[in-house]
Amino acid sequence: MTDATTPEDLITPDLEFKMRNIRHGALAPKVAGDRWQAVQAVAAEMERLTDLYYQRAEAAEDARLEAVALNARAADTGKTIPAGTAVKVMDARLAVDGTLSAFRANLPRLEAARKAYDALFDDRAFIAEYRDAVVPEFLKRRAAAVKAFKELDAQIPVLAEAYYLLGDFTLNRLLSDTVGEIEFNGSPLTDGSVFADYQGAWTAPKLSKALSDIRGYVLSEDPIKGGTLLAEDLGTIADALPELAEQRYEEWQDALASERMEMRNAGPYGGFSH
């Protein structure tokens, strides 16, 4: 072939990202979907041309090999090569080159379509419209998440207590004889909790800690972290930001002080000195 370049050679990681990276969701204004579809239309055409390129490249190689065989036979026998052999090879090569040329022509089209799509996210009117659609969805989902977590948070401690009692009554009381007949690590079992594994089941301290961590996020009363202030009108948010900035500064200073205290108390081997 006259050009050894393939379609894959022309697709840089940046172009691949632009073809695949979608920035909007289901709540976005219709224009976002329309412009994304324009990007995908170019990408689909490039994929079609890539497939066609390899089909034609294979056909061109077959034509070349056939011509080589015919020339070899002609050299052995002295017979004339069939008319049109060279033209067939040249046409096959040109078909490959033409397909690659068509693929190249789509590269600037892809860039233009992607640029138009990305431009939406610098358009304040588009962002405002998008935000207006996100606000009620966020508030609805937040309310559902808070409700579901509160229900879960209330059930886990009760469940953990019941699990402990159930394990103790079952394994250490009612089935103590059966448990005692079982050999474990060379000795008869004396405690059925080896089966219940209170450190890794409903009674696990890690589960309680995880709930505590999640509680801090899901039930956060911070207006920004909790998301409630972000759902207000822009004027309300703007008025609240200066005071929140002071609060964040105090939090930052507290975190630095805590970090310095930890570093001061740390021993040479990572423990704490007293």
C-alpha cells in the first residue's frame, strides 16, 4: 500500500477520550443530547471507515499476492500475465488509500463536534437550566437516602444485640455439649463464639464504626456538605458564602493544629510518646 498508516495510528488518546467521554446526564437540557449525538455520529462513521479500511486492505493484499503468483507463473512458463492484473492491484491499493483519506477527513469533524458539545459547559444559560433540573432531583434523592439511612441506623444496634443473644443462647447454652465434642486446634471447643465470630458479624465494631462514619456524611448538618444550601437560589447562596468561608478557615486551622499535635506526640517508630 502507498500509505502504511492505519486508522488506529491517527486516533490519539485525546481523540479517543473525546469520542467516549460523556459529560451530561439524563437531566441535562435536550441540546446536550443533540450535540453528543453529533459527536457519536462522527465517531460511528469513523468506526465504519475503520472496518472498511481493513476489509479493503485485506482485499488489496489478496490482489497483490495473486499478482505475484501470476507473475511467477509467467516467468516459469513464458505465458503472458492476464490482462488487467496490474490495474486490479492498483485499484485495490487506491481503495485502501481512499478509505484512509475519508477517515482523515473526519478528524476535524470530530474535533468540531466535540468543541460544540464542550462549549455548553461554559454557557451560563445552559448550566443554569441544567441546575434547575438537578435541584429537585437532588432534594428528592437526598430525602430518600436520609430516611433509608435513619431506618437502617436504628435497626443495626437492635439487630446486633439480638444476634449476640441468639449466638450465645444457641451455641453456648443449648448446644454446649455438641460444641464441646468438637476438636479445634487440638483441643475441645469451650466457646461457641468461634462460630458466631462477633468481630466479623452484626456485632462487629467495624460495622458500628462504618455506620458512624456514614452518619457524618448522610446526616451532615453542614449546609454545603449536606447539599441543602446548594439547592437554594443563587442569591441566598451568595449571601451565605462569606460566613461559610470563615467557618472553613476555622476548620482548616483546627485540622492543622490537630495534625501538628499528632506529629508532636508521634514516637520514632510511629507510636505515641507519653
